Amino acid sequence: MDVLTDVLSTLELGSELYFRARFRGPFATVVPEESARIRFHVVASGHCWVGRGENAGVLAAPGDLVLVPHGAAHTLCDAPETTARPLADVLADATVPSRREIVVGVGPDTATLVCGHFLYRRDAVHPVFAALPPLLHVRAGEGRRFDWMEALMQHLHDEVRRDEPGGDEIIRRLSEILLIEALRASLAADASNARSLAAMGGLSRSVLAERFRARTGTTPMRYLASWRLEKARHLLREGTRGVGEVAAEVGYASEAAFNRVFKARFGQPPGRLRRSR
């Protein structure tokens, strides 16, 4: 199993759609902070600035995808100088033509977005997610996957607009594929870092630990120990393997040692977690 697949399956990723938002005239809204989620915005038409704090951020064009990791507060606007209002106030004034659509403002459409978020386990953190930039912008036309990614985003937009039977499940799966592709794009853009990590094989342990910490924010041993326990908890939640099998699969030669470390990390023995799944 590759690292990205391992991370996404262990974090128990899920997605949830907000709505198709049609903004008319000047617009600016502040989306509040919410933890344990990665928000996404797909631009179907027009243009939209997506920013964090005082930073105007990125200008997203039709076909672009913007991810806002870590549940951070951010601003959606037509122009950086437009005064932003809280999202709750904007939604209170919006019209709702259908279950999945809101219309904000009057006049011709300025921008149309499909907005949603990805949920992951609040108590599970991995360096891949922790190291994501404040905003991840996948532009239309970037990379070898664009042709079918553009079709994927158009399909997502159409499903939201039509709101037909089975649409919830189609939307969920399409949006999760978009997230994986965005993470692939981010990893590809950081290929130079991957090459530098691969070159660490001949380094001393102290130099390796120092450079690994600079790249990931933790030491190799802490990373390994933490991720082994996260994998173990995920396998125990599935309930298809016994504690001893799980301990062996994540690299513990002794079930007793695994029990001690697991309880110290999560506050309960692995057997209790497995029974209470």
C-alpha cells in the first residue's frame, strides 16, 4: 500500500457537500473556523478570491479547485477591497431556489462555486496533512490529469445542480477523488523535497533526524511510533482481527508491549477499543 492511500484510509476520510453558491454583484464572506476538516471550493463560473486573514490569497478561475486545510477561517470575495460579512449573515439574506443551491445578492451572476468539506478523525493527525499549505490551489490546465479532472469537476457541478436520486453518493465520491488528486498535485509540486529525503539513506542518524524534523515537523522515531499506533487503532475499529494480529501487523513483537504503549497513548487497552467499536 502506498503512503497516500495508507494515510487517507487510516484517517477515515469522509466528505459532505454544502451547496452550489451563486454570487451576484460584489460579494465577500468570512467562512468560520471548524476543526478536523478540509474545505473545498470548485469554481464553476466567474472568479473568486480565496484568502486567509489579511492575505488576499489566490484568485480562482473557472475549473479551479481550492482546498483550505485544517478547518481554517477564510474569505471568499469578488475583490480584496470588498467588505466581508460573516457567513451566517450572508446565508440569512440568501434565497434558496432548491435543496442544494443558494443565491446571494441581486443582478447577474458574478461567480458560481460548489463548496463542501472533507471530515477526518479529530484525534488523528499525520505529517502529510499537518504539512499542507494554508491554501492549496489546483489551477485548470495544470498537470497531466487536467483533462479528466476538468470533466470530474463539471460532473460534480452538474450533480449538485440537478439534485437527482443517488446524487448524494455520487457527489461524495467525486469530491473525495478531487481531494486525492489535489494531494497528488501537492506532492508532485514538492518532488524536490521527496528527492532530498530519499538521499538521506547514507546520512548519520543525527543528521537524518535533523533533516527529517525540518521536513515533517517530527523525528523519524516519533513519526513511526505515532503512525503505528494510529494504524493499530484503525484496524481495531474494523474489528476483523484480534489484538495479537494487529500488534504483529503494525510491528510489535510482544502483545504485552503493544498493550502498554497503546493504553498510554489512547487511555484504554486495545481489547476494550475493539469490543466497543
